[in-house]
Amino acid sequence: MDPEFFEQLAMPLFDQLYNFAHWLTGDRTDAEDLVQETYAKALKGFRSFQQGTNLRAWMYRILRNTFHTSRTGLAAQNTSSLEEEEAQGNAVTAHTVTPELLLLQQEDQQTVLKALAALPVPYREIILLCEVEELSYREIAQVLDVPIGTVMSRLSRARTALRQPQKTNPLGRPIDARTL
Amino acid sequence: MPVPCDQNPITLASYLDGELAPDQIPAMHEHIATCPQCAIEIAELTRLKHGLRAARGHHTPTLEFKKKLQQQVAPPRRPRLNVLRFIPAALALAATLLLAFTWTQHSRRQDAFSEVADLHVNALASTNPLDVISTDRHTVKPWFQGRIPFSFNVPELTGTEFTLLGGRVVYLHQQPGAQLIVAMRQHKISVLIFQASPGQALPFPASTEAGAHNAFTVETWQSNGLRFLVIGDVDATEIERLAQSLKQANS
Ligand SMILES: [Zn+2]
């Protein structure tokens, strides 16, 4: 693609990409750095971008990969336990109604947002891509570079973690219930 | 204790995410209607979805940062014209004219596409985007009769990944046209149809394969005196599939 088109095509995604970056980094300065680097990389690689393929998924993918290799990203991520869990055959326990769910009903959106901010990165990013950025499963698979089956099982676990933060945090990082 | 349900929670979530295959949806509806456990789970997931809506646009960039980034991605302007100084005058004039011509054509096309993108975005942003709300093509087609100066066929979308939501009358360069809104999963696609009369040629290329414009995928073609445009934030292959069914219905 001609780089002259880049501005027209990529700038409309700016607000959304910034929101995604800020949710990932949790910090304005880091989010700005991340968005800036994403656009710089995308501009550089734009010639190889195939017209007709999904620009949105492509931009999110660059941003996400940039985040994972950044200082904040490296500090925040620890996907090994997730990958192990996924390698074990996607066992998903049958759902049950728990007191936590009933509790959620009484809480407001702020609570959900705080729980989202406290989620481990692999869960937070997939929730953001699906629920906030409204990407399809197929687009999410492109962004994360995983099969659609993995998107579905990870999303399921992420939702469980979001609803029962204390129990299912796979990194064993204790989350203080008072901060939720 | 009620009998535990063996419904896979992933299937329930796919259903809510609009990712369940259309042929599985009736069975899912039936199941939810008879299984309190799944009905509660659906309610909980819906609640969570609503809660997460607050995260959309929650963090907004500063204007300062936006300007900074815009400068970073703006294409370098003008300096290329300096090259012309080294070309003999006549050739330079020809080159300039050609450059001006292609630039005008190009920007006219870009303008036309942005206007189409605006029509699409307006429909999505509007609280009452549709003048006629119906998933039935036999309702939508006659509705347009008398409201626009041409007629077209609405393809049968039942049983496909696309769902017709309805239509409205829109104007592009003072020409009335039809806009159909079609849903695909969580995405909405606009189909725009205008008369392609020679006097008021809309500045579109004769036809394009689905391509990206302003973050939307657009495909356009002309058939039997009508100009068709399909635009949405989905993949080119998906736009292409919808375009095919329109082409078949109007061939
Ligand atoms: Zn059930």
C-alpha cells in the first residue's frame, strides 16, 4: 500500500488504539509511548500491508506485540502458566452460580472496571479486544496469533477470572479484595 | 439438587458474542428457555458485558498527543515537485498536468469514499437509524417504492451469516438512494444503492474489489444503471460475500 494512504486509514483508529494501550499499560505516558511506537512501526511496514486485509486487526497486533516486548509489558506479563493451562486440553469446568456472581449484580460498573484493570495481562487483553474493541473471534485470533479455539477457551477463563478475581488469578498474584 | 447442565459454557459465550453458527441458534434458544442454569449464566454474562461497556473510550488521548502523532504520520508534502526543475520545461508542464489530473481524480475518489463512510457512520451513530425496520426483504423492497426513483432487489439473507435489519433513504450529492443496514456478528454493514445516471456520474472507480478506505472495507460496482456500495468494518472476504448475493439478486 502507498504510504500516502496510511494517515487516512490509520488515524481513525487512533482513539480506540489509545484506549486499548492505556488499559494495557495503566499509565498515560506509557500509553502514549506505546501508541507512538505502534504508528511508527505500522507506517514503516505499511508498504507490505495487503489492501483488503484487516487493517484494524493488523494495528492491534502491532500494538499488542510492541507492548509485550516493552519494559512495562515484560514486567506485567507472565504467560507461561496460561500456556500450560491451555496445553492441558482446554478443560473448562462446568459453570455454577456462585455467591460472587450474585455479589456482582449489586456492584456498579466501577467495580467491573477495577476488576478489569487488575486482571493479568493475557486475560485483560482478550477481554479488551472482545468486549471493548469489539473484534470478532477471527480478528482476535489474528491479533494474538493463536487458533480460534484458544481465543474461545482463554476468553472463557478470562470472564471467569473477571467474575471471581480472588479465586482464578492464574499467576497466583494475590489481589486485595479491598482494591476491587 | 437440580440435574447439572452439560452445556459447554464456551458455547453460551459464543452465542452472546454473536459468534454461534446460525444453524445452532434455534437449539440454543430452546435450551436457554428450558434450562434455568444456563438462563442465569446468560444473564450474568450479559451483565458483565454491560459493565464492560464503560471501558469503551474510558481513556481518551490528549489533543496535544493527537496533534503530535498526526504530524508523525502525515506524509511528506510538496518537496517531490522540486524534481520537476531538472526536467525540460515542456516535459515538466506535461508531468505537472498529469500529476494534477491524477491527484484530482484520486482526491475526488477519496472524497466520495469518505462521504459514503460518513453515511455509514451516521447510520450507526443515529439512535433511530432506520426508516423501515424489517428482516424481511419482501417488506423492505416495496417500502422503497415511491421513495426513491428506482428499484432494486434485496437478496435473501435468511440462513446466511448476514441479517437484514432494515433500510432508510439517504442522499449523496442531492441524489436519493437506498441504504440497507445488515448485521454480521457485532458488526454492521451498509449497502448503499444510487442511480448511476451518466449526467451525474458519482466519482467512483467503475468497480473495485473490496478494499480498505478510512478503516472501512468498501466494495463498489455498477449494474443495470445502479451504483452499489458495500461498506463496513469487516474483512474484505465478508464484504465480498455480501456483495456477491447482491450481484446475484440484481443481475
Ligand atoms: Zn443449560
